[in-house]
Amino acid sequence: MTDSTPKKHIVIVGGSYGGVACVNKLLHYLSKDTSVVITLIEKCDARYHCVASYRALVQKDFAKNLWIPYSNLFPKGSPHRIHRGLVKNIYNDHVLVTPVHDNNAGSSTLSSEPQRVNFDYLVIAAGSMIPSPAKWTVTGSKEGLRKLDETREDIVQSERIVIIGGGACGVELSGEIKYAFPDKSVTLIHDMPALVDYPRFPESFKEEARRYLTNQGVEVILNERVEIEGLSRENSVQKAEREVKFKGSDRVIHSDLQFFSIGIKVDTAFISTLAPPNDNSTLDKKTETSSFDAQTLLDPKSHVIKVRSTLQLDHDAFPNIFAIGDISNADPVPTCMAAVAAGETAARNVIKLVRKNEKATGGKQHHQSHLHRHPQSEGTTGAGDHSDDETNGYHCHSWNKLENYSPTQTMMVLAMNPSGGVSHLPVLGTWFGNLAARVAKSSDLFSGRFWSEMNMPRP
Ligand SMILES: Cc1cc2nc3c(=O)[nH]c(=O)nc-3n(C[C@H](O)[C@H](O)[C@H](O)COP(=O)(O)OP(=O)(O)OC[C@H]3O[C@@H](n4cnc5c(N)ncnc54)[C@H](O)[C@@H]3O)c2cc1C
């Protein structure tokens, strides 16, 4: 193959759990194949390992696990690259990216001039926002660490800490704070009858989470709603003297530090520019504008991207675009393990489409410029050929045998301190006692696994 041979471009938006798992699987299958180039677009200068955020909040030394450099992700000398920037708009064959620049003070700014990055295949893995200190609205690791240090100092300076929201994040946050600072008063307030009240999880798990926190010294208040002046999703850490008034009773408690730990949110605004290629069916002949409504690609309530079981967008016109992880509706409960599994499935399906396309066009020398020129023939309902072949060591089925993604099993490990927590595991069920939580998660919060996945030695 010569250098002038057109290459296929796979673009991945978001370099965290889902995006990196996808990249690693693609690298595995592509091996030394230089006809395919991967570009990972990521707004941050390092990968943020958010699962470890609460331990890093209370243990300064643990913060070194949080931001993992991208420098060893791609093999040296490979054609693949990391593109630092914020994806603002997605089209059917390219994305527009606003570059991010760091200044000497460690914070970063967006440049206004967008850059175009073309793709043949796109995997959207842009994740979600969870109120800080779980995730921070930053694009630089230094700024993220500075905010974390400030919040740790806020905890040190406080006596009466209130956390609103008893989902998995609120439970872990209150457990970690109480364990690290046993003399401080920690109150967790939740407006439901049970903590971690997710569908498909048994009552025993929810009750065990409450019992564990209570034994640790956290005051757990259920079935109560409160509003705290100044505290919101946007201002989710507040160091202020506040009277916390309960809506359902006359009770009032005093607090000098509050955390808002409710809700996961996705930003899918970048999809509003997506429209089918050569879209005659929705083209208004007079105005030459498409009447296609990209909002139909989103779940109307949660705004996550709707995907098929193959993880392709739920529309026949975009067989070359996939969405995985928290930003998609692939799993009922979004988790990093689900994002990893979906990233690997998406990688296998993209490779199948690449090989299928090569086969259809008579080998690597005769590339089509864009797969989606023939959306119907490449769609999920079309008739591909049913033969199998071996390409670069990958057992390549015809495209209509794309792999179906199975949502991950109901499992959750709540790490409430370095030596334990509460687990609900497949087959075993709710696990009372620290051992399972410690072995599965609590001791290092998967840091070893994810540093090694990035080919980096653990700091
Ligand atoms: C404290 C805590 C503990 C958790 N514990 C567990 C656990 O034990 N087990 C478990 O399975 N899950 C756990 N989770 C949930 C898990 O972290 C999420 O489900 C996971 O982060 C989802 O991964 P993702 O790759 O889809 O998205 P994210 O992790 O959100 O990553 C998205 C990436 O995309 C980048 N990005 C976003 N928008 C753009 C854009 N427009 N342009 C360029 N880049 C962009 C972001 O910077 C980020 O790097 C926990 C979460 C928290 C906060």
C-alpha cells in the first residue's frame, strides 16, 4: 500500500471510560494496519478518573491517581492522534472542534476559531456531568486539582457538613468524608424512602447502604426535602453558614458546608447540526433546507442519544455513527463498566463496517470516500452478504451481523472508605461485609486498572 492510498478515519469524541476502551479495542484489531487512522478528540489535557474523586477529596495523596496522561495511549510512530478540543457541532461526515489552550497559571481557555475534523466512522463517548466534586467543569488537570484542594480545605475548615442526594454519589461522598474526618458531623438528606433507590436493585442492598453509613456515624435522613439558599447543581459545593429547613417538618439544622449531589446530566447540543447526507426526503425544494429534526435522535426526557442494539444511532441514515456510555441510552443504569463494555462492542462493529466496506470496494486500494453515501444499503435492515472472512486476524462477518450490545448486569459496589462498603453483585446478590467491596473497588477505586489501560505506570 502506498502513502497516497485514501485512509479511513475513525473519530472518537471523549477519552474516558467508554472512549479509551473503544480506542484500545480498535488498536487491538487494527494492529499494524495503517489504512485506518484513529483520532481521539478530548477537551481535557489528561483523562479524568472520576470514580476516584471522593477518595482524592479527603486524602490529598490519593489525588495523584485522578488525572491520567494520554501520552502513551497510542503507540509511538503510529498514525493515530489525540486532538485536544471541545466538539461543538456534529455533521454527517465531520465534526467542528474548538481548540483548548492552557495558560501558565494552569487554567485553560477556548479559542474561538473552530477546526474541522473529517470522519468515516464516529463514536460519541462524551459522557455526562455529575455535580462536583465528582466531576469538574474544567478542561485542565491543574485547574481540576486546584479546585479539589480548595474543597478539601473547605472540609477541613467545617464542622457540620450536609449532603443533599442519596444516590450512589451522595452515599459514597458522605461515607468517605465521615471516615476521613470522624469528628465532623455529616448529614445525608434524601427525599426518597430508601438510599440508592435504582430500578432492579433489591431492598436489602438499599437498606444495607443506610445501615453501613449509620454505623459509620453519618446521620441519614430519608423522605425529607430541603432547599438550601445558594446551593444548586451549578454551585454544588457551598462553604457558607446556612440554616437547613425541612419542608415536611419544623426541623432546622445548622450547616457550614453543603454539597448538592443530585442528578446526572448530558450535553448533547452538538448533535443539533446532524442531518442525513444528500437528504432529498427531508429537503425543502424552495428553501434548500432540511426539515430533519436532530432532536428525534435524543430521548425527549433525559436528552441522551438513542441507540440501536448495535450502538449505532437510532436512525437508518447514520450507520457510521455510534454512541456509547453515559451519553447514550445503551444501559438503564449508566456506569463506567457499562461504558467500557459498550466501547469494546462499538469498536468491533466499526471494524466490521470498515472490513465490509473494503470487501465491497474490492480491497484497500479502492476505497469509497464515504460509507454513508448509500445509507439504505449500509443500514441496519439491509441485506449484506452472509459469508465470513479473516481480515487482519479479525473474524469479519458481513455488516448485517453487527454485534448486539447486551446491557451490563445489575451490579454496584459502593465504596464508603478505603477498606469497605456495600456491594450488590450478580449471582451473589447483596454482600454484607467489607471484603467484597474492598477487593472489588474500595482499596484503589480501579486506579490500577485504568492507569494500566492507558499504558502508564501507577504514580
Ligand atoms: C464518584 C463516582 C463513583 C463511581 N463509581 C462507579 C463504579 O464503582 N462503577 C461503575 O461502573 N461506575 C461508577 N461511576 C460512574 C462512571 O464514572 C460513569 O458511568 C462513567 O464516567 C461514564 O463513562 P463515559 O466514558 O461514558 O463518560 P465520562 O466519564 O463522562 O467521559 C466523557 C469524556 O468526554 C469528554 N468530553 C465531553 N464532552 C466533550 C466534547 N464536547 N468534546 C470533547 N470531549 C468531550 C470529557 O472530558 C470526558 O473525558 C462512578 C461515578 C462517580 C462520579
